[in-house]
Amino acid sequence: MIRWLFAVLLTVLALPLAAQDSMPPAPYAYNQLADPRLEAEASALMHTLRCLKCQSQSIADSDAPMAGDMRHQVRARILAGESPEAIRRWLIARYGDYVSYEPEVSSTTWPLFAVPLLVILIVAGVLLRRLGKRRSDGDDAGAAA
Amino acid sequence: MIAEIGLAALWLAAALAVLQLVSGALTLRAGPGQTNPLAIYARPAAVVQAFLAVLAFLLLLRAFAVTDLSLKLVATNSHSMKPFIYKLTGTWGNHEGSMLLWVGVLAASGGMLAAFERRLPERTMAATLAVQGFVALGFYAFLLLSSNPFERLAVPAAEGNGLNPLLQDIGLAIHPPTLYAGYVGLSVAFSLAMGALLTREVNPAFARVMRPWVLGAWVLLTLGITAGSYWAYYELGWGGWWFWDPVENASLMPWLAATALMHSVSVLAARDALRTWTIMLGVLAFSMSMLGTFLVRSGVLTSVHAFAVDPERGAFILGLLGLYIGGALTIFALRAGAVAEGKRFAAASREGALVFNNVMLSAILAIVLLGTLYPLLTEAFDVRVSVGPPYFNPAGAIFAVPMLLVMAVGPLLRWKSDKPARIQFELALIAALVIGVIALVSFFGQFPLLPLLGLGLAAALGVAAFLPLRGRTLARVPVATWGMVIAHFGIAVSLFGMACEGAFSEERLAAVAPGGTEQIGDFAVTLEAVTPIAGPNWTAMEARLAVRQNGGEPVILTPQARSFWSPPQSTSESALLTKWNGQLYAVIGNQAEDGRWQVRVWWKPFVTFIWYGGLLIGLGGILSIVGRMRVDLKRRAASTMGAQRRADVEALGAAAPQPAE
Amino acid sequence: MRKLTLWLPLALFAFFAGLAAYMLTQEKDQFVESTMIGQPLPAFALDPAFDGLPGASRADFTGRPKLLNIWASWCLPCIAEAPQLEALQKQGVEIIGIAIRDKPADVAGFLARYGNPYARIGSDRISEVQLAIGSSGVPETFVIDGKGVIRYQHIGDIGAEDVPTLLAELEKAQ
């Protein structure tokens, strides 16, 4: 079921806006930055930003015109010397946590970080209980742990 | 008429599921020594039901093959001009058809279980069949009451609406049915686990019955996910192969649970340990496959590719989920306390390693589950968040890295208790490989941490996978052991592909005029021409790209930008140049106003290893099934022969001293 | 202790089932809302979208509260909301448009066919201003107060029933 019928909803969502604009894409929508180091920074950032139109893709994986415009913003700002984190914060200030695939610890996302810590504790607990004690006994089946 | 026969077959199958449930339950209620007159019907009901459900599916398949436009389902999802193969695969490219395929496979598995499985105590078998009937009944109700695939149109449609072009692809023809069959296999494992729990028969004999079903389901899930990932890779046009999308996670979670279950059930079969844990994982694996279906079809999660979204259907599936999983967990809570713990073992032992990795797999499952469902939780409070790769990758790695290390060592340990000192050479080798490869790769450049770790682990795991064969006569190694070795090696291969893709991929996006050349890695890519072409139900702009490696002979790649007309939609068909050490991935985009074309090219070293690894894992699973079955058959043959001989001896003994009349 | 842990899976599952059931009854919100409400408009200056009207800039949002309408000639719902925008304009509301990824000829053609409620239209060829104010599609309409602070966002086309809401929001922004 991976990605299949991906386009079903895409068509449904896009149909009201089916008319595509005929404008050429923004300069940096489909063109890379000349400096490979900056392009790598931009590319890493783009893979973690959510396309607003297509909902479940990063802007680096989407053909939607708006994703192209967002890629242009990212590359243009990186070229102007902004740091990737500053660009991410700029977008989060406009669209909320939704736009970033990289959740930050905040009042709404803390369980995402607390639960893995809890899982680590539980895992450690389970392993210690099951494996920690060296058991001298052999095949005494039937005894509850 | 055909469609009505199909519908009737479904109703009859549903009735038989009721009979199976009642008959199984009555057998269970009967006291020791008593037999209920209805008890004999459970097995035949399952077998006949299998024929009816499969018949219903075949009839729907026929309706799609001949494009019977008087059926609503065919009219909304097919088209007379579609290529024949995609008419057939379109049968399950929609909600109703795929649910019918699901119940078809479910009934077929139930039938096989009832017809061929003779090892379990009759009471356990009856309980299993009752649970199986109960599960099937829910899905029959779902089909018949809310998603009837055989619904007629009052007036036959003149032409169908066509199938989504993204689904008109051979990858999509294979991938969903494979996953469904895997899900269904887990439902049989679930029924068996409940049957054993209800009749207090959680023991190695039960584990040996359950193992082939779990292995089979796991193989199918592995292959289904592999196929789906490769399909997404070449069809979506941006070179990604895993996106941590809710729908993808929905298929990964049952796999994680099934992987844990498969190892746990092996421990139970071989060593009579981990009884409760195996039952829990049996329930969990089936829960995850139901949950996947719910997430994909209910539309509660924002996923672009949510499939056939309908809140009403979502409510129905949630109801079934509550009934089965809620019920199973209640029985588990009530009964599991009475299940004895099973045999004990030391931390440094084969079981110890398996328990460790079982716990790690469960932890990864918990992380994926949390990340997938968390947006659902916040949306209840009107807050929208996104959880994606930057969360799943590191959070998953916390548990995956120790798991992979233990996985390298585990098969070298002895059952029950072992001394780490005994395998110190192997331990040193594994540690040296991990550290050495990471140091070597870091020497050549700056790479992200996770791919780097992946490379080190892949190297160590690739070697460690074969260490269990050391010092053994290869010809005498059991087939099932080969299965394990190959599956573990497959994990290493897949991990290597993932790490290489993550660390060494190169990307080139450019606007190219015809005749222009772009360089990527060792390859020079020349755009020779762009020409319009037409297919059976689409038109396209096709680019001719001449690819020269290090100035050698050109290879022609022809990526297309396709426009389908029913339904109207465009797709980009990527063109792939596969080398032994990677793939060149090319896509053609739009034409700019100055006449240049958008060309996207990637060089992805060893990316194919991701899916080769998946295939190896599947192959390993198949070998394990074959190996176990052969051993079981031999054992059964031997015991029947033994019984025969004893009977003969008794008959002789009884006959000989009889005095003549 | 063990007794309790055995019930834990069921409790977790019940929590999920309850949540899922609740979410099934909720209307699915497909829109991404701007988190710029209450924030001042960022600085911008856009060229005229076609010859007939002046362009738009941050400096235009002074004095009375105004509507900022994000639209495009290629967007079908924009046609649906055209009469409502005209109605608002007739009631004295000043509407400043920003045309997204649009061509002058198309803008002129659209206005000739469906009416022109705008005082100014800026041309945003690369969705720059749209992204800067947290708008995620066309059409969207923002209420901007006299100090240039974003006060309200309406996502999607304006229906007849939305007109009073927008008027009230404009009133509140005074």
C-alpha cells in the first residue's frame, strides 16, 4: 500500500485548482546552487520541509508549483548567507510546526521526545528483569518470572 | 447473472463462517470426553467457505477482464481501452475489490489450515477455527453491508472512469496483493495464538504449527514492502525510496511485529521459552495489520495517498479493530497470567540475544507507531505537526544500532547458556569491522553519522551472517540454517544500499537545451532530442538522453512526461541505467520559455542493493519454511511408521496366542 | 504487578481506539493556517500585475483596515469568489490584491470577465509574499489593520455567507 493511490487524493485536492499556471518556475526551483557545499545544505533542508500543497511530501520530492517556489526561497536564502536553521524558523513562524518534518521540543511536541526516553527505560527494565540476573536454576519450567 | 452468483457466494461464505464459529465454540464448551454433534462441521465449513470466497473473487476478476460496465465498481475504476493486464490488476486497485481479495485470501488460508493441519489437539484446533471464523465474519459483514463489490448500476455506463495512471504499473500489480496475503497470514497466526491461549496449549507443538504461517506472512510482507519501495522509487520521479509517510509506516509496523514474532515463535518451538511473549506478539502483529488498514482507508491521518478514504468505512474497520484486538487483549490480560513462563536461560545465550532483539524490534515499533499517530493526537487539540525522516531516522537508530550488533553475535551463541569468551575471535572480528570501515570511510570525506554507522554495521553484519557456518560441513547444514544465514546477509546488503544511497548520492538538476550536456559523477548526459509519442491511453514527451560513462559508448535513456486522458493526469516515467554498482536515474520535466528542458539526473551508488537485500531476506524466509517443512514431514513419516509398526506388533501379538477353535 | 502489566496493552489500545473514534467524527481540516495572525506584515514591494492598476507594497496598508486578497487568474475558486469581492468593494472596503504566478495579459483578461474589485494588484511571480505571510494557497483573504498588522485569515473562496464575517473582522480591526 506504500504510496499507492497517492494521486487519488492529489487529484481530488487539486481538481478545484486544476488550472495550472503557465508561469515558468522560479529561478532556483529546478536549478541547483553553483557551490556544492551550499547546495548540499539547501538539499538537506528541503528534504525536511513539508510541501504545503501536496500535504505528505517534502518540497524536495514534489512537482507542485508552490513546492518549487519554496525551493527557490530556500536556495536563494542559503545563497544570501542565511543558515538552514534560520530558514526553518522563518517558515515555522509562518506555518507553524506543520511545515517542518523535524519536530522541535515544544509544548505541543514534548511527548515525541519523552516517550522514546520512557521506551528506553522500559526496555532497560525489561532486559534487566529477564536477562540481568544470572540464573543458577536450570529447566524448572512453570515458575513465573 | 455472474455478479449475482458472486454475491450469493459471498453470503453463503458468510453463513459458513457463522457455522464455523458456532461449531468451533461448541467444541470448546463441551466437557472432557463429551462431543457436541455440531463439532464436526468446523473443518468442512472452513474448506467450503474457502472455495466460495475464492469463487467470488474470480467472478469479480472476470467482470474486470471483460469490462462489465453494468457493475458500478468496474465503471468507476476501469476503462475499456486500458491494457488487459491493468484491467485485471485494477480488480484490486480499489477499496471493494481489494477487500474481496483480502477475504478471498483469508478464507483460502482458513481452508488450508482446516484441511491440512492435524498436529494440534482437536480442542485447540476448534478454538482456532472459531476465532478464524469470527475474524472472517467481520470482513464478510464489512463487504456485504458497506462495500458490496458486485453492486449493479441501474443503467450500464457507456464507458468506465479509468484507473489512476500511477496504478497502471506492474509494480503496483504485485505489491498490494502480496502485502494483503502477508496481513492475512498474520491473521492465521493470531487465530492460532488465541486458540492456544483459550485452550491453554501454549507449547512447542503449537509453536511448530504456528511457525510456517508466521514465516510465510513475514516473507510476503518483506517482498511486498520491497516491491512497494522500488515502485515508489521509480514511479514518483524524485529518487526517494522511503518517506516515512503514514501509509508506508502502516506496512512497516506489521513487518516489525512479524519479525519479532517469527524469532519468538522459533524460541518457543526449539526451547519452550517466551510463551507469553509469543502470544502477545501474535496479537500485536495482527493488530498492526488491522491498524494499517484502518489508517490507510479511514483518512484520519493526513496522507496524500490515503486509499479510498471514507470515514464510514473507517468507523466499520475501527469497530472490527475494537472487537478483535480489544477482545484479544482482554483475553490476553485474563489468561496470560496463567500461562507458565517456560524454560529459563542465561543472558549470554541464543535466547538472550533473541529476547534482546525482540525488545529492540518492539521499541522501534513503538517509535514508528508514536511518530505515525502523534499528528492524530495533536489534531484532536487542533494543533498540526509533522513528523518525518529527521525524527524517525535517529529515534529508530537508537534501538536499531544495538539490535544490529546483537544480531551479528546472536546466531553464534549456544542455546540456554554460553560463555562470551568462547566466541572472542568472532566478537573481535565484528568490532574490528565496524570500527575499521567507519574509520576508513571517514578518512575519505565528511559523511552524515547515520549512513556512516550503516556502512560499518553492514560490513560487520555481512561477514557475521556467514560465521555460523564456520567449521561446519556445508553440505550437512540444515536448509533452515541456510535460510537464517541468507536472511541476515540480506539485512546487511539492504543496509549497505541504504547507507550508500544516503552518503554518496549525487544530484544534478539543470535546464538543458537539446544538444547540451551535463556531467554527473563519471557520466556525461547529453539531451539529444525531445519528441512527442503516444501510448494506448496516454501521450507523452519523451527525451532521448545519451549517457556516456568516462567517455565510453553512449547508452540511450528515454524518460517520459506522460499525460493520461482517463482520468486526466500526468506522471513522470523515470529512466534507469542500472550498473552493478548503482543506478543512474533520469527524469524529464517541463520546457522553459527559452526552449530548454528541465532535466533531473541522479547517480545513486549501490541503491539497488536495498531491494536485492529485500529479495535475499525473502529468499532466506522461503528456505526456512522449506527446511522446517521437510523436517516436519520426515518426523511425521517416522512417527506414523513407528505407530504402524507398533500396531502390527500388537496385532501379531494379539493374534498369535489365540488358540484355534 | 504482573497482573497490572498484562492489562497495559489493552489500556493503550483503548486510548488509541477512543482517539481514533473521536477523530473520525471530526471534520477533516485540510487547510494550513497562517501563524502570522497578530504579526505585522513583512516588508514587500510588488510590481503592478498589469497596466491598469498600481502595484502593492507594505506601505499601502495604512489608515483604514483593508483586505489583502491572494488570488490568481488561473485559479477556479477565484472566479467563484469574484462577486463577493465586488460586494465587499461596493460596501466601501478597500481590497489590495496579490496575483500569484500570473501574467499581465491573464490578469487583465480575468478582471475584464469577472469584474475588478481591487484598488491595487501586486504581481508575486515566485510566491514570495505569499510565503512571507504564511498563505498556503489561492484564494486566501487577510484582514490587515491600519498599522499593517495581520488580524484575520480566510482560507478558500469567499462565499456569500462569509461576507458579514469579513466585514465584522474589518470592524474589529479599526
